[in-house]
Amino acid sequence: MVDALGTADSAAAELRRGAERLIAVEAAIPHAPAGEKAALRSDVERLRAELDEGVDGYGALVAAAGRAVAASGASEQKHLLQDATDRLAGLADGLRELFGPEGRR
């Protein structure tokens, strides 16, 4: 359970970083030169799509983990929780690639 919570926290932090980047790019548009605004709007659309995809994945995996915890008496349910945790860890890694310091900007 601790692994799942830590992994969920990590994925949520990456989603927050992505949202902060999106907000910063959106805030730059009104102040950018006219010739740069279209490129910034395109960046906003891309960042929003990436964030939406990450949020959808996060929600689905958290729900799966919650269902596994609710029925955690059986060994197969423990396997489901571990599988959900592993998937959530993969999502967190993917989000780090997208939104992390080494990811796209």
C-alpha cells in the first residue's frame, strides 16, 4: 500500500508540474510578439493534450488500485494492486519525461 501511495504522489506531482508549465505558457501569450503567439497557442494545445492524457491515465489507475485495496483479502487482489502500482509507476515515469526537468519544454 505504501508503494502505491508513493507512486501516486509521484505521478500527481508530475501532473502538477505539467499544469504549472501549461499555465506559464498560457500567461505568456498576451505578452508575446504577434509573430510568436501562434506558436505559443500550439504549445498550449500540445501541453493540454498531454496533461489530459496523463490525468485520464492517473484516474484510471488510481481507481483500479482503490478497487484492489477494497478487496485486498485475496492474493489475486494483492496482485491486482501490485499491477496497478506498477502501471502507475510507468505513468509517473512517462509524465517525468513529458514534464520533468529533462523533458520537453
